[in-house]
Amino acid sequence: MGTHYNNEYNIIELNKYKYCIFTIVIRKPVSSVSTDKNGGKKMRKCIAYMSLILILSIFTIGTLAEPKAEHKPMIPVKQVGHNSFTSTNWGGYAVTSSGVTDVKGSWIVPPATCSGGSQYSSFWVGIDGFNSNTVEQTGTDSDCFNGVATYYAWYEFYPKFSVTIKSMTVKPGDYMSGEVTYIGTNKFKVTITDINTSATFSTTGKVNSAQRNSAEWIAEAPSSISGILPLANFGTVNYGKNFTGISNTNYATINTVTGNINSFGSNVQEITMVSSPTVIKAQPSALTSDGTGSFSVRWVSS
């Protein structure tokens, strides 16, 4: 063990070799002054090293504080009508049928109203998940993290983790278009476009157990390892041509037949998000009757 002094502190360094493990600093007697240049140089390295550790620790703690959001299959509560369901994490519409090969949707990124704490809300288009264990999807989030609104685009081939699309900058009010296409041999292509900025992103992924038995247009309370996350107050999110002006959206292709949500008749399922059988979290409107499949989802509670 080596001991070095300066004109303010008595510093006991518990490592006399090249690298500093840690340093204990105590108040020194005034008479104990040293001008050891090598010791001072080593101590400066130790201080720099410890500062780096502190910065990395703070960064890691900050990163871990925000849950890793996942966009999961629907967690059903009960069927409340012939074509009406409640769920603790989904709100919106699904078309249930085998042979889904394509789904298109458009929506306007809603602003998150943040009053403190962290809440999350996701808006997406996808295949599977209504009554299966995978979801192939792409969308945007309007979240509150420690009271600050954050927005981003993402895709996910659940059960794989969600991936943030860092090349896209999403803002509230942006018009988004999303599409998920089955391209064969359990592979899917996801495409998302920000109409306001013309930014677009596309990628493919393989989901071996995908059933392709539902198409969805969903507002979601995403989940973390601890369960469903609090739903951010997103006000109202609007889907479809009536709001975005984007043609051939809120469409699906099922068994080679392409049409808007309305056209699939009794296979269309309305989903209301609830926290309990009697407490609504997010409420979808009726589908418009003009053949565009447009609708809104209104936030009610977290």
C-alpha cells in the first residue's frame, strides 16, 4: 500500500499498481505535504478513472429506470357481445380469419399529456395476437417518462423484443402509415412511413409459430417484465383515411380478398381496453360507414 499527500487531503490509495481500484479520501494534517510528482500523476489517473465509473453508473441507473416496453398479444377479459371483446392491454379493431397476408393502417400520432411519473401508449398495425401467441407489428409510442413526453417509432416480431427505429424522428401530429406483409416461409415484412417527413423504414423478420389468423389496428397499454404498464393519457388517436387522407388504408388481405375493415362483416371484432370488467381504459368508436374503415380510440383512464 502506498500513501500520497497533497496540500488539502490525505489520500490513501489501495492499489500501488498501474490501475486504480478505488480511493479513500480523508482530511489530512496541515503538516503532511508532499510534492511527489509521480504520486500526483497516479492520483489524477485514479480520480479520472473513478469519475468515469460514476458517470457510467449514473447512465446505467437511468437506463434501467425505464421499463423495456413490449407489445404483446391481446390479454382478454371476456366477450361482451357477438363481435365485442374487452382486454386489459388492447383497444381498437381486429379481423379474425385464417390466411392473413397483409394489413395496412394509418393514424395520427397523439400527444401524451404528462403530469408526472411514467406512462406508456402504443399505436400500431399488425398480424396475429388476437387469439395466438405471436404478433408481427409496427407502430409508434406516445409515452411519459418521469413526466416528460417522448415519441418514437418501432417494430416488433413478438416474442422477440420491440426494436426502436432510431432513424425516424416522430412528433405528435405526424401522419403515420404502417404495413405488415407475409412474404412466405414464416417471414414478414414491416414498413412504416412518417408522411410529414417522408421518412420510411422497412425490415423483415421470421416468426416460426405465426398463425396468420388475425389482422389488427390497435391502441395498446404495453407491458414490461412486471406486467402491463400504466396507460399514458393520449387523448384521442384517429385511424384511417377520414383522418389521415391516406387511401387504401385500414385494409387487410385475407385469403386473397382485399378490403377495408368494414368489408369483413362478422369477422370484425371491436376491442375495449379495461382495467377491470367495469372500468374502461380506452374506448374505440364505431367504424365509419363510408367504406374507409376509419375510427378513433379515446383515452379514459390509466
